[in-house]
Amino acid sequence: MSDEMILVTGATGKTGRRVVRLLEERGVAVRAASRSGTPSFDWTDRSTWAPALRGTTGMYLVHPDLGTPQAAEAVAAFARQAAAAGARRAVLLSTPSDACGPAQEPALAAERALEHSGLEWTVLRVRWFFQNFSEDFLYDPVLSGEVRLPAGDGKEAFIDAEDIAEVAVVALTEAGHAGCHYELSGPRLMTFGEAVEEIARAAGRDIRYVPLTPEAYAEEQRAQGVPEEWVQLSIGLYEQVRSGGLATLGDGVQRALGRAPRSFSEYAKSAAAAGAWND
């Protein structure tokens, strides 16, 4: 058994729960942080930080609102407190270096704060997850047969959450990753339409991608009761894809793991075989 104790924030999320599983498979002690966990952990309640950090040697940091100034300040303060408490390493889940918009500067501020915290740090700059189609906000649209988004024909380098988790784990448990910014992406650029076609083929379902204007998408979201703040945030995220601003590939998986990233086709086939899109 390792003498490490890794704190995993966002432990119930798409990457966090995979990080927990991979660490446990390596025999590393894990503290899965959540509001309902023991001890409880809440980014907005600093009284919960010290108990979560007790005995921690490394941390996987996922803040759900990293693109806000408040989140960047919280990550900075938490990193300083962690270093003072004896933690040595931290891995931060962040946004792509070629992203733009109002959310980018707070994310970069959080990265800079981590870099100056006194911890050995690694930053993972990630793209849209494959698993958004099977575990998150695109799951219901896929099941409905229509994925209606304002992403146009812009291309994105979707990535598997399993690859992200594996990079995080090696960065937390092995030498050679401190001070690295890993740009993590899948092996190819794809439009949302191409991704939906792959899923339809693998699942044997009639599913189509319907490109919307930002205005039409906003109207549909408001009709579903989505708060205006989230409507505008999501439109901004899709605009980065629509404009081609994220049409680049990253080499982080190859650099960190010495292998190519998993393909979207592999993901779609395995998810379909596991019944991800069964009615």
C-alpha cells in the first residue's frame, strides 16, 4: 500500500470518479471529496477545507465554476492552504489554451495561482468529453433522436474522460510530470454532426444533429426553464466550436502516457455495447 493520500475534488463527476477508481486500483489511499462525504468538502465553505486536507499528500482539483473570478480565488486560496498543510502535488483540471471569452482569464488566473503555491503542479487543459453524450447534458438529446445545438460545422477535439483520469493519476503518483501543461484532446477533429453520426451508427438508432442559430438555441433553452446566465454561458462555449477556435489537437495524452488517445469510435462502440443509449 502506498503512503500517499490523494484528495479528489469533484469525486462524483465524470473525471473525478474515474480518478478515484484508478488510484484505488494502484493501492493509493483516496479521500473522495464532496459535500455529503466524510469529511464534508465544499469549495464555497472554507471551514471544510482543513479537515479535507488533513494528511493529504496530493490533490486532484476540479472546480465546477473555474471560469468565474470567485472560483479562481478559491483555487488560489486552497492551493496555498494545502501547501501549508503539507501537501506536495496538485493536478488542476482547466480549459484549453486556445479557448477565448470571459471565462478564460479566471481559468488562467487559477493556473497561475497554483504555479506559485509552492506545490508541484500539473495542469490538464481539456476539451469536450466524449461522455457528455452518454453521461451528461447531451444524453437526453441523443435519446430523443435530435441533438439541437448552435455549434454549426465547427470542429472540436473531443476527448475520453478515461484518458483524462489516467493522465491525472500518473501526474499524481509518478515522477516527471511536475511543471507540465498538458493539452489533452482526442486523436481527431470532429464536428458535432460527425460525433452524432458515430453514435447513431454504433447504437443502431436514428439520431441526427440539428444545427441551430444561437438565437434559436437560446429561445429553446429559455422555454425549458434554463437560467439566463447558463443560456449565455453555453452559447459562448458553443461559439468557440462554431467559429473554429478549438480546431486544434493536443499532444498531452501521448506526452504523459506514451500512447495515442482513445478514439471517439472506440468510445461510441463500447458505450453502445454497454447499453448507454438503450431506451
